[in-house]
Amino acid sequence: MSHGHIKALAMVAAGAAMGMFASDAMAITIVPNADSYISKNNPDTNFGNASTVRLRGGTFDTYKAYFRFSLSEVTGTIVSASFSFEPNSGGSWIATATTYNVYGLNDGHAGENWIEGNGGTDNDPAGEITWNNAPANASNLGFDSDATLLGHIDAPAGTSERLVFSSAALVSFLNADTDGQVTLMLAPTDTGLTTIQSLAPRTDATRRPRLDVVVPEPTAMSLLLAGGVLCLRRRKA
């Protein structure tokens, strides 16, 4: 067989493998294994057992939200990802449109195993998350250098719809993980957000936060690599 024929067949095989790669992508939905929020005016109080996860940016108080996800089900390189959440059951986004920043706790941070807790100020279980011990927490609306800003999401006024955040930075952040767990954080960007925004917690099976990722099917990846190896062998022969 001539070199030209081999090259043509290689292109066809590669095209077919790429088509299978695109069509055989696998979507994985991950729910948090821990969530909570922290309150600046209640720095020693844990809210791990609260019925909602709250956000607030007003001068009276500041609330920030923490969500931890296990990536144990994810194998291969993530090609797309989204983080989404909803107002608590029966609720809606506040009457005024607002914006939330989305952060990721840096991989390997000592606080990645933060404890959701069961509420109160008794620190039982020991180390349950509060304003004073929350990883990467800063005194303002944001987080310190132990967190990475992944982008922002706009909440339209009054709607009760799920908000979906995605960015190239989120995909890169997830792919850079080395220990199989990630923490995503939310904080308002406006100090004038005096109204409390309540999100559905992980215990709400219908409206709870989600991390949705897409990875290639292992079979598609294997065929793509096998096709490349076969073409190289034939060229050498």
C-alpha cells in the first residue's frame, strides 16, 4: 500500500475516532458532601445544620457559602464543567439583581477537610466551620490568596430559576486537583446586599447545589490512542 493510501486511511480512522470521542462523552453529576455558610457578626457560630445556605453582603453582616465536592467518580480529563445552585424551596432571588463571585479553595490547602458541623457555638464536633476558622476567609467580601477566583455569576431580580456558573478557570481548577476533593465558595460582590439570600442546601434532593462535569468515555479515548498507534506502525512498515 502506498504512503498516500496509508495517510488517507489514517485520516479517516482519526476522524472516526474523534467522532466517537465527541459522541461518547460521559456526564457526571456530583452533589456536595458538605455545605455551610459563615457569618461575620457571629464569628464563632457554626451553621452546618441550617435549613438554608445564606449569602449576604451588607454592612450589617456578611455571609459567605462553602460547598465541598468529591471527585472520586471522575476519571480522565474534564472537558467541561458547571456549578449550579437554586434559591431555597419556595424562594426566589432577591428583588434587586446582584452578582456573586465564585472561588475555589487551592488544592492541598490544610483546610480542605473543613467540618460541616451541626450548628451552635459549642465547637462540637471539634473544628466545625465558622467565620474564625473557615479556610481562605478574609475580612471583606472575598477570600485570601489561598483561594482562586474562578469568575462570577449574575442573579437576575426575582427569578426562582437555578443559576449555572461555568468558566474555563473552573475546568482548569478541577483538572489541577490532586486529592479527589474540591471546595467551591460563594460571596456577594456588593456591600449593599443587605437582604439575605437563602440557597437550597445539599439535603434538598430537588434543589440542592450540583457540580456537573463532562469527561471522555474510556472506550473512546482507548480507540483514539489505538488508532494513532496503528497508523504509526503501518507507516514504519
